[in-house]
Amino acid sequence: MKLLRATIYGFGKWVDESIDFSGAPFLCIHGENESGKSTLQQFILFMLYGLPPKKRAFYQPKTSSKMGGVLTIWSPSIGEVTIERFDHVRNGAAICKTSNGQTYDEEWLIKLLNGMTLETYQSIFSFSAVDLDVMKQMKGSDLSEVLFGIGLTGSATIHQLEKRLDQELSGLFKPYGKKPALNEQLKVVDNLWKTSLEQKQKESTYRSKKEQQHALETEMNHLESQLTENKKKEIDVDRHLQALPMLQAYQQTRSQLKQYPETIAFPENGIERLNQSKETMLPLKSELDLLQDKQQEYKAKQNELRSELYEKEVYEKVQQLVNQKQELIDYQAEQTQLGEQIQQLDHQIEIELQDMDIGIEREYLEHIQLPFHLERTWNELKEEQKQLVSEKEQLQQEETTILKQKQYLENQKEEKESNLLEEDELQENKERIQQYEKEQYIKYTEQQRTPQKENWQEWKRKRKKTMQYGSSGAFILSIPNMWLGITMENQFFYVVAGLLILVAAGIAIWSYQSMKLADTFLSEYQLNDVEKSAPSISKAEKNKAVTLLDTQQQALQDVQLIDDQLKKLTIQHMQLEERTNSFQVKQNRFQDKLEETYRDFPFLKRIAITYWPSFYHSLKQLINSNRQLQQIKNMVAKLENWQQDFHQEITQFYAENSWNTNSQNLEELIAELEHLLEEARYTKGLVTQYTKWIEENVHRQRELTKQISIIEREIEDLFQIANVTTEEAFYERAKVFQVKQQLVDKENELRLQLASWYADLDENALQAKANTDALLLERKKELIEQTISQVETTREATRQTLSEVKADLQKMEETEDYSTTIHRFSVEQESLNRMAKEWAIRKTAKEMLTKTKHTYRDHYLDKIVAQTSTFFEAITNGFYQRVFAPLETKTFRVETQDGIQYDVEELSQGTMNQLYVALRLAIGIIMSKKHHVPFMIDDAFVHFDDRRTINVIGLLENISEKHNHQIILFTCKEAINHNINLGKQIRIGNSVRII
Amino acid sequence: MTDEVSFIHAADLHLDSPFKGLAHVPDFILQEMQESTFKALNRLVQTAIDKKVDFVLLVGDLFDNEKQSLKAQVRLRQAFEQLEKHHIKVYMSYGNHDHIEGNVHPMSYPDNVFIFPNEGITDFVYQKNGKDQAAIYGFSYETQAVVERKVNEYSITDSKIPFHIATLHGSLQTNTEHDTYAPFQISELQNTDFDYWALGHIHKRTILQETDPTIIYPGNIQARHRKESGEKGCYYVKLRNQSAADLSFVPLHTIEFKEVELDVSECTEVYQLETFLQQKLQELLPDTTSQFIYLTLTSDHQLLHQLDKDRVLEDMISLLNETLMNQENWHYIANYRIQENTSISYETLYKGDHFVGVLLRQTEDTEIQTYLQELYQHKQARRYLDSLTEEEAQSIAEEARELLVTELLVNRGE
């Protein structure tokens, strides 16, 4: 494989640059420090193997946003391939394109590289001065080993790894060590194991202890039963000793009893019964005596009380008086109530009198009489006065009206008369008219018969119209005047109405005559149509005359009418004066009546007549109140009288019975009487009580007597049973009976006591026991006690041992030592096993490494060493001719052309580096038979002298030519550049330049 | 009235037997481990009392003779005494681990305990209200190994008794994990007239057949190593005439074993990993029981290896453990394993002519035992080290290869 071109879009300081690697297999890239040589190497590696995101970020150019590029390579199997990678495309994955336009992915690229990983590549085909520096840090003695290690993988890793594994292994375990972790853990586990064995041993004694416990428990049981047996014997002897006096007493009692007769007649519990009867009787008798005394006492007391009481009649009278008490209380209450009423009424009357303020005194009220008709009389006076006033007003009003009308009419008349024409004037106008009419007539008859005729007809029509309007107007005007006349009863209006009717009639008549005149003319026209003369009077003159005549006529009629009216008014005035006179008479009569009333009731003068009816009612009310007041006062007086009488009666009663009293008051007296009654009632009660007690007393006495006789009969019976008659003899007999009974009881008691011990023994056996010697028994007891003491001691010792064994067992059961130890052991053993595994892994790894080393060496070493020799010889210009591979005990050795051999340690630094370079080149060449990838060497020749530098360059040129193996040398040394012959040179710096 | 019996079926109590495969646990956890089998026993007793069962069946391996502590015996006796107070009978047999001859601490148990006395099939009759209610059959191991087929020896003695329960401590013949003691095949049990086959010996809970007859391995009551994961306990059984057995599993364990696998590919930095693990574990782990966690961390990149090499991962796990332990029901990461899908292509490397290639080819089938003799045959150490199984040897070889490749390639130049 060869690199052809690199196009860098952006990678570290490289931005948009292209480098051509083709042209020659050996390529020297020269650049000063920081010119980007290492970055270029990284770019190539990046293109081939990719980079993780962090590293890609590291190479992100500062001046460009692009990161990535294209590398074109040549593969013998495929031809030209371009590899493209961009940071942001597919997470930096490669896109490969072949010359035939096919596109492939990363996987494909890995296959193309034929198993060559980045790591392997860096181990074999890439080395730099830094790798040589690592060598320098190695100790001289390690160097051969290091060189060997490099010979195998291309770096010092194997050696370092081997050493580390050794360290770790010895840190973990040494067969005879103490400190290593495994050895220490082994100790822990071993100790735990031993402890557990001891504890297990201890626990295994549990079984024997259990057996011991069982044996001891059996022993204990045996001893217990022995003890029980002896204790029982001891109890028997003890009991015999204890019972001995009792046994003897029993025998003695039995012999005593034999001296008494078989039976003695005596009532059962005779003494007690007798005593009991006597005891019962005694209180009964004493009670009887007491009752008799009491009876006497009660009777005396009763008589005494009776003497204290008054006669029955006295109490009846007292009772009667006391009974009136309630009446008294009621009357007193009523009296108080009435007093209040009096006060109230009195006050009320006083106020009303003041309110009226008409000078009526209280005394007057008591005497005043209001007859039944008075109210009506006062009312009539009021009405009459009212009527008189209204009548007077009307008369005055009528008079005024009449006078006013009269005045008006007179004025009217005067006015009309002043407007009338003089007589001659009147005549003149008449003539003119006649003259005109005559002339007109002739004219019309001659010339214009027809038009004349029409004129006349017209005129006639007008007249007719005047008649209609004038008469109907006057008539209509007369109607309101008529109505006024009727309503107001005024003759003036009648007159006016009459005049108007006349006017209407006048108009009608005048019009009719005019029409008749017209008809005459009309007929004349028919006759004298041809008659005609010259006119002396104009038509206007003629019309004026007619008008004047008409007016005159009208005025005359008016004057006539007014005169008629005036006459009527005069008549009315006279009638009015008549009525005024009769009103005056009425007025005088009323005044007389009034005076009469004032005489009877002078206070009325102060009151307007209008208010008299209402005043009547107030007065009447007042008089009633006053009467009521008098009635109440009378009642109060009656009540007071009654009380006085009552008091009198009581006082008299006291006197009759010649009782003295300090009480003056009626109430106190009554209270005294009540008390008297109460006392009497109490005394009577006591008397009754005593009577009752005496009855009860007598009854009880009868009962007691009966009981006493019963008891006396019982005593009699007792004597009979004992076959005695006196009490003394009864007691004598009792004594004998008692002694025998005591003996019997004693015998029974002893028998009973003995039975609790010797229930199963008969009388003979008891007799025998009673005859035993006490001393003998004591002796027997001592012997038994000794035995018991011995057994008890043994038992105590056994119990002690047993409890010890039990305690031991319990302790064993409670202890968890063994359990804890085996659990702890298990955990620690696991730790040990884990450590062992750790060790095993490392140990195996180390063994594998060693084994592989041998194999590998066997396989490659000969070739590599031969190749190394060739290269080393070339570099040293034939000074060193052979290199020997290190054997088990020997290191790398070299041989000069003189046949002298040197150890690696003996070589100079430069020579050592040259040997290293030769070795790396040899490995690379050997390996490149499989992996044909370019070498990348970075300034590995710093310690070389000029001669050997030239040799190395020559060697590299040769190798590349001979093996057609691309070698790219990165250097900052100008000298190297100068020595290149066959190779291609590229300068990098400000720009890429190909020389 | 229908006949009914109720009982607890348990086996393989292994009282006070130590846990296996746990190293460096804190003292308080060690104490809990030590108490765990007894706690499970106490829970069993309490369950029997609470459920008011008629009797308890304990089918062998109540403890281990090899490491039998007196404590185990005493606690067992105390448990029986408690059951006696509640009138609950116990029918028990000895198994291969607690066979009669090997018993170092023979104990006398209260009267409610009935022990199958020898290797012949014996039966006890359980009476309820004066009536025969159930016959319980079984045998005990007198010596450590009973290899005969015992099934054929079981036969019903009195067919008038309503229920017949057979106890058998032995292995199903297909089961290859355990020594084949008193082997049987399911078909053999199926052909019997027993109502219930109460089995013991296998620690994994298995219902071989639900009914007619019911055949059950209840498993052990407390797990003691990684392979015994999940809940452990006993069966509470009710048998009724003419109906299927009423079975319910009752967990008794106090400590559980749990495998947890976490993909931590998303973590590229140490602090991320720590937070991630903390979070994930808190989410994953239940708060109801204490657990030993076996953690497998998988990742796409090499952070884990790096951290593991630098012992950072170990410290992180310790820190995590401190948090996880600080709870009423603690969790403790007992071990962790990392599994990385690294960019190293073994396939490619294998083909290479370089050293790693040769190494991989060379060590493909290495017999490693000889390398390890120094330790494993060490006169003191070999007493306490478990001899390596083929599988373990394989795994060690694999890990060694991995270590070499990683170191040679990944960590080059360090």
C-alpha cells in the first residue's frame, strides 16, 4: 500500500492544503519545529484509522470551521482508493471510493488494511525519537531485554508488562512468604480453621455431658425416693409419740363412764330451756307493769286538758266574728278603690269647669236644672238667627239691582232722544223721495220697461230678505231676554224681549209694504212703460233721504220700548219695600225670645248662639259627673258605718266575757280571736290523742298477759319431764346429767382425734398402742433421723453436680462461637479463593507471555536478526557486521568487521540508537511481507553523525527502492535533506513546496 | 363434612450453614447472614402458627453434619417447642447432609415431633378430633448416600385414611446438578395413589405436577450462594376431598441473591459512571428485601477496563455499597464483572503475524493447571482453596488472554 495524495480541508494548523506523496517510494518531509509535521502524521493516521470525538475536537482548526480531508492511497489489489473523513459527517466515519466509482464504508477499509490496526501500525511501522528516548530511561542491564521486546512487537510494552506481572504476582503470593496478600489471607483462614476445630471439639463434649446429666438425674430420683421412705417412717414415730397421751386419756375416760347408769331422764338442754323461758317472761312482766302506770298517767293528763277549754257557745260566737273577717277585708279594699274614684272625678270636673270658663261655680252645678225641651229650644234659636241674617242680605241685594237698572234705562232714553230729526227736515226728505220716484217711474216705463221691472223685482227680493233676516234676528234676540226675565224675575228683561218681538214684527210689516210698493211699480211698469221725464233729484240724494227716514223711524221705536221698561222697574221697587217691612217685625220677635233665655241662663251671654247646642251636651255631661261623685261619696259613708258597727260588736263581746285586750285595732282583735280558736283546736286534738293511747295501752296489756301464761305452761312441762316439782330439784337433776354427758363427749372427741391418725385401727389395737413405751419410741426416732441426714447430704452433692452439668450444657447451647467462626471462615476462604483467582489470572498471563515470546522468537527472530545485521552493517558502513540474538543468559551482541564482539551495554548512545533503528527497520521489512504499509519515521536520527546519517538515508532509499516500500521521513534537519538522492523532498512551512 | 388437612412443606433448611462465594462483607451483614437461616426458620414457624396448620413437613437436610453447630440443633428444638405450644405436629426426615450416623449433637425434641427413624419407609398417622385424617410416609438417611430407588417401596397402608402424603428426599433423575440420591422419575410418582409428594434435596423451587398427585420441590428456605437466586421459602398446602390441592408459596428468606446487568456505554467519564450506577441501582433494587448483587457492567468502550485497572472501579463499588447498605433492607454488591465490546477485533488480531496474533494462536487451548501448581498444590493453601473446575480454568485462561491483549495493545506505552 502506498499513500498518493492528501488533501487537507482542515486539521490542526493545516487548512486547505494538498500534499502529493507520489513520485518516489522514499519521501522526506522537511519542516522546522511547529511547521506541522506531527500534525500531518496524525492526519494520515486519522484518515486511515479515524479518531475518537475528543481527539477530533482537539484537531479542529482554529481558523476554519472544516475538519477533515481526503487521502488517496494505492492498493495492489484494488488500485486507487480515496478515503474521505469529516468530523461532522457520520461521526468521523470513512467513506471510501474506488477508481471504478464504487463507494464503501469503514468496515471495508478495515478489511483493506488487512488486520493492521492503529496499534500494530504504530508498533511496527512508525517510530520516532521519542521511542529511542524511552530506551534511554531503561537501565543498562534491562536494555537487551528491552531491545528484544521491541524486536517482538515493535515497542517496550511486552517487557513492561512482564515486569508488572511479576511484581503483581510476588505482591500476591510467595510460596514461603508472609507479607504477600495471599499469604496473609492464608494465615487468617488457617487461624479461623484451627479456632473452629477447637470450638467444634468443645461442642462435641455436649453429647457426653448430656449422658452425664441423664445419669445424675437417675441418681437424684433414687435418693429422693429413699428420702421419702425414711421421712414417712419418721412421721409415723412422731405421730405415735404425739398420740400417746391421747391414747391413754381415751382408755381412762372409757373406764370412768362405766360407773354411771345407762340412762338419766332429763329434758334436752333442760337448764337452757328453763333459763330461756324465765328470761323471756321477765321483760314481758316488767312491760305489763309499765303499761299500767302509763294508763293512769294518760287519764290524769286528759282531764287537765279538758278543764282548760271554754264553753262551746263562746267558741261559736268567736267563730262567727272571725268569719266576718273576709267581709271586712273586702270592704276596706272597696273603700280604698272608691276613694280613688272620688279623687279622679273631682279632678275631672274641676278641669272641665276651668276649660269652659263661663263662670259656673261647683255649687251651681248641684242645683242647675236642664228641662228636657231645652236642647230643642236652643237649637231653634240658632236656626232662626241664621235665617234672619240671610233674609236681610237678600233684600239689600235686590234693592241695589233695581236701582242700577233704572239708572241705565234713563241714560239710554236720553241718548236716543238726542239723535231724532227735526220735523221740517223730515218733511223735506219725504218730498225728495216722492219726486225721485215719480221721475224714475216715467223713465223706466218709457225706456226700459223690462230692466225696470227687473230692478223692481230685485228690490222686492231684497226687501223680502231684509224682512226675513231683520224679523228673525229680532226674534232670536228676544229669546235670551225672555230667559233672563224668567230666571232673574226681572221685568226689565221681559220688556226688552217684548220690544224685540215688536221690532221683528215691524220689520216684517215694513218689508211687506215695500214689496207691495214694488208690486205696484211693477204693475205700473206694465201700464206706463212709455211715460218718461227728465230727473230733478239724483239717485244718491234719494237714497240718503230714505236712509234718514229709516233711522228716524227706528229711534222712535226704541224710545218707546225704554219707557215701558222704566214703568215696570218702578213697580218692582215698591214690592221690595213691602217685604223689608215684614222682615223687621220678625227680627224684633226673635230678640224678645233671646232676652228671655238670657234671663234663665245668664252664662249663655258669654257664648255665641251657634255653639249653644254643643255647649248643652258638655254641660249635661258635667252635671252627670257631679251626680256620680255624690253617689260614690254616699257609698263610702255606708262602708265606714259598717266597720264601726263591727268594731262595736267585738268590743261588746270582749266585755261580755270580761276579757281584757290591748288591741284597739279591728284587725288585731280579729287576730286575737283567731289565735283563741287555734289554741282550742290544739287542746281538743291532744285530748283525742290521749284517748287513743289509752285504748292501745289496754290492748297491749291483754296480749302480754296471754304470752306470760304460755311460758308458765312450758316451765311446767320441763319439770314434768325431769320428774321433779320444784325448780331446785330440777337444777339438782341437771347437774348429774351434765357430768355424764361431759364424759361421753370427751370419749367421742378423743376417738375422733385418734381416728384422723389411726382410722383403720380397732379398739384392741388402740389399747395396744396406748400401752407402748415412750422411751422406746424416742430411740427409734433418733435412728431414722440419722439415716435421713445421710441421704440428704448425698442428694445435695448430686444436685450440685447436676446443676453444674446443666449450666455447662446451657452455656454450650447459648454460645455461638463455632457458628460465628464457620461463617467468618467461609467469607475469608472466599476472599482467599478470589485472591487465588487473581493470582491465577496473572500467573497464567505471564506464562502465556513467556511461552509466546519463545514461539515468536523461534519463528521470527532468525530472519529479523539476519535482516538487522544487514541494516546495521549498512548504517555503520560495514563497521559492525553481525548482530547476535540474545540467548537465555546473554543479551544482544554485535560483532565488528574485526570479529570482536560487544554487548549492547558497551555501545555508545548513537550506536545503540542505530542498532535500534536497524532492528525496527528489519522488523518492519519482515512484517511488511504481510502488511505492506508505508513506514513513517519521525526524526529518529538525532544522535547520528553525518556519515551514518548519509548511510541511513541511503539505506532507507535502498529499502524503498528494493522492496518498493514507501517510506516517509519527517525531519527538521537540513543536513538530511541535502543527502537525499533518489527520494522526493517536500518542504513544509509557510506553504508546501515540492523540491 | 369434607375432610381437610393443611400443612407446611419445607426442606433443605441447612440451618447455620455458611454462605458461599462472599468475600469482604461488613460485619453487620455477616451477622445477618449468620442469622438468616434461623430467621427463615422462625418465619416458617410463625407462618405455621398464623395459618393454624395441622402439621409441618420437613423433608431432609435440616442442617449440615459437616459443619453442624450446636446452635442449629438448639434453635431447631426451640422452633419445635414453639410449634408444640400451638399443637402443631412436625414430621421430619434426615437427608444426605444430616444423615443419622453423622449427627454429632443428637437432641431430644418435644413430643409433637415425629422423625422417620431409618431407611425403611415408615408412616405416621395424623389424627384430627380423634379421627385418622392423614398418613405421612417417609424415610431418613442413615448414611450419607442412599442411591437405591426408594419410590417402589412406598405403599399405602390403610386406605380408609382420607389423605396420604409421601415425603422423599432425593433427586429427579434428569437432574444432573446434584448427586443422584434416591433417584426417581416423575412417571413413577404419577403412578402412585398418594395425594401429595413432598420432595426435598433440590434447592430450586419446582412444582413438578400441580395435582393428582401434587409433586413439589419447595426449594431451600434461604439462599446461600449466587446460583440460588430469587425468593426462597415453603409451601402452604391445603388438601380437600375431591378437589385439587390448594398451594401457596410463602417466602421465608431474609437475604436474596440477584444478578444485575447494566449497560454503561453512555458513560464516558468517571463521574458520569458513578452517578449512573447510583441512579440505576436505586431504581432497580426493591426495598422489600436485603440483597446481594452480582453486577455485570457492559460497555462499548474501554473506560471500565481502565478504571478497573486503576482500582477506581473497586473504590466506586465500595462507595456505592456504603450508600446501598445504609438502608433497612440493605443491598450489597458482592461482586462485579465487566464486559466490554472493545474496538479490539480478536478475529483480526488472531490472523496477524505480529506478536499479539501469535499470542492468540499460541494460547488458544492452553492447559493452565500446571502453571498454577505453585499455589494450588501449596501444602497449606490447597487445604483451603477450591480446586478449579474445568470451567473456571477456562475462564482464568480467557481472562489472562484478555489481560495480555489489552495491555499489549490498548495500554501501550504506559
